[in-house]
Amino acid sequence: MRFLRDLAARFGIGGGSSRDKAAAAKHEEAVIVHFDHGQADWSAFFEFETELEHAIAKAAVGEYDGNELAVDGSDGSLYIYGPDADALYAIVEPRLLSATCLKNVVVTLRYGAATDPAAREKEVRLGPSEG
């Protein structure tokens, strides 16, 4: 999973293969979505996730890399990568806004590789917050 490679690179863990180094050399941006879920049943989320993955693939703006979900259903994260974070976000935003299974959505757009400490990031909060 690219997320784990990003974390390892950020913390300097592992030497990385030549494939990893080649991937790091190309420009890659990210849209990382954090959200509250608040229920143990993830079935509605998985339906949303499938639709999101298909929309990203159809628009050919990048790739949906997966999720991290709390076992208790409290919250989760989505990881999406491509050459242009704004193009990814244009596809993702309307779907996030209409997803009733996600609450307190916070999106981080990263303009550069995870290994680049100077990569600019922008945070966007979507919809009303629920306490």
C-alpha cells in the first residue's frame, strides 16, 4: 500500500527498491480524506468506496489506493494519488459532499511527494461538523 510506503519514507524507514526510487522520482500528489463514521456497520461506506474508485478510474486522474478504517467504526481515512491533487479533488469533492455515511470530513491536498518535506499542503473541511 502506498500509504505505508509514504509513512516509511517520511520517517526514513527502509532503503527502498529501485522501483520505489523511480516512483518517488516522478511527481505525485495526494488527496487524503479523514472522516468520522460513527457506526460499526461499514456496508454503506464500502458501497461509497466502490463508486469513488470507479469515478477516479473513469476520469483517469489518478488512483484510489485504499483506506484505513477503525475497527470500532468510529473513523477512517481514504488515500488517493495522482499527478494533480486539484484534478483528483474535483472528482472526489462532490462525492464526499453527497456521502451520508461520512461526517466531519477533512481533506488534505498534498502538492508533492510524501518524501518532500517542502511539499505544500492545503486542508479543506467539507460540510457541517457534527460533535
